[in-house]
Amino acid sequence: MKKKIIAIIIIIIIVIVIPIPTSPMKDGGTRVYCALTYKVVEWHRFYGGDSDGEPKQYDKTSVYLFPNNFLSIDELWKIEMSQQ
């Protein structure tokens, strides 16, 4: 009985902690890794433009903890741009 309880606890911890990767997005290659308690976003995104019209590339890795891990990638992008 104790072995079953320990096994269940280990499985729950694994599900909560290990992130699942998604395929790269078509915004420049942004990758998202999702777990139940956090989300890691490797930003590789083109945005805006400077004075000569060239878009800038945003490269950064961000970690979003619960409850922000349930926000969409567009909502997370707004958060990133507001911190700049």
C-alpha cells in the first residue's frame, strides 16, 4: 500500500514539474515549455521597427509562474512589452 502511495506522489510531482515543449511559432521561432505550475518562453520575435524601418528582434527567456502560466502567448507578449 505504501509503495502505491509513493508511486502516485512521484507521478504527481513529475506532472507538476516537468514542462512539455511546443513546436516553434511562426513569429521568429518563439518556443514555449508548459508545466502545470509554470511556463518558460524562449522569445525569438520580430517587433516594431527603428527609424529606417528595420524590425527589431526580441531574444529573451522568461519564466511565468502560476497563475500567469495559463495566459495566452499574446497576453504574455503584452506583459513583456510593458516591462521594456
